[in-house]
Amino acid sequence: MARRGEQLRDHILWTAKDVFIEMGFERTSMDVVAARAETSKRSLYAHFESKDKLFGAVIGLVRELYLGRLGTPAEYGEDPAEAAVAFCGRFLQLQLWTAALRTLRLGIAEAERLPEAAAEYHEAIFEIPQQRLATFLVERYGLGADAGREIAGQLMGRVIYPQLIRALLGLAEPLAERPDEATLADDVDLTPLRAAAAALLPPHDAAGPDR
């Protein structure tokens, strides 16, 4: 049965995501997307009036997928320090995936021409995870909002961002397969994160009332 309406739009969007990651923005054409999606250009343009609009929608899809896979620190365990470490490790694990690195490079390359899409991507990849971690630290350790933001920023900044920059520059081996949370300890060295957490977080007994 032929796809129509929202079903066709979703199919085009998922297809375009793969094409953009594989070919980059410049080499991707609406002709290629239509052919890969096995639909007509007329149908493609009925849903996305330009390649820029299609790219923006792909960024929105990637944002939703990434934030769903990352979750919140509270989902990573009862011990607050270990949960924070695992959350940060999962953040890095997801970013070290080949497809994620290509998408991030793609967003950087098109940032000047498509600033709104770049801002949306930055918010999803960096700002929201750090906000989630800060909120978790405030709730579990009884910290003030400013202290929560400061510690979250330092915890992610000390270990995660330097490794991500190395990966973006091709100085670290990427993960070929989509990262599974079950293989987190194999994919990411959590030792530096635990050391940073021990230095930055209050003592375990100081955890908040829900402990």
C-alpha cells in the first residue's frame, strides 16, 4: 500500500536523515531523497518546500531521538554519584557513534547558513543534557540552582567535552554501531568521570532527602 499523509512524511524524514548523514548537506539533493524514499519530487515538496526546510526537520528528528535515548540521570541508578557518572558516560557514548559524529559535523558545517537549526541542535546536544544533570544534582544533593549548574558544567566539561572534540577531529576511534546502554562500560572509560565526580560532588551522606 502506498504511503500517504503523515506516514509518508515520516518515511521521507527518516530517509533524509540517512542521506544527509551519508552524503553531507551539499551533496544531498531533493532528487536523491525522493529516489531513496521511493516517492515523487512533487510529494517530497508537498511535505518539505526546500532542502533547508527538510534539513531543519531532520535536526528536529535527531534531537528527539537523542534526548529520548539519553534520558535523565535518575534513570541510571539509585546512588546519585554513580547515576551522574553513568549519565555523563551515556552522553559521551551516544556522541562517539559514527552517525552522531557525522551529524554533529554536519550541523557545524551548516551553522552559519542555517543558524536556527544549529541553535536547536546545540540546545539538544549540550544545553538540555547539562540542565537535566543540574536539576538532578539540585534534587539529590540539596544544592542551590547555581551550584547545581556549576557542578554539572564542570563535571561534563572536565572529561566529556575534551574527548568529544578529539573524536570530532578524528583523533579517537568512533563507535561503528549504535551505542547500547548495556555496553556503556565497554565503550566509555568511566574512571575519569568517577574521579571528577568524587572531586566535585558533596559526600555521599550529604545526598538529599530522597536518598
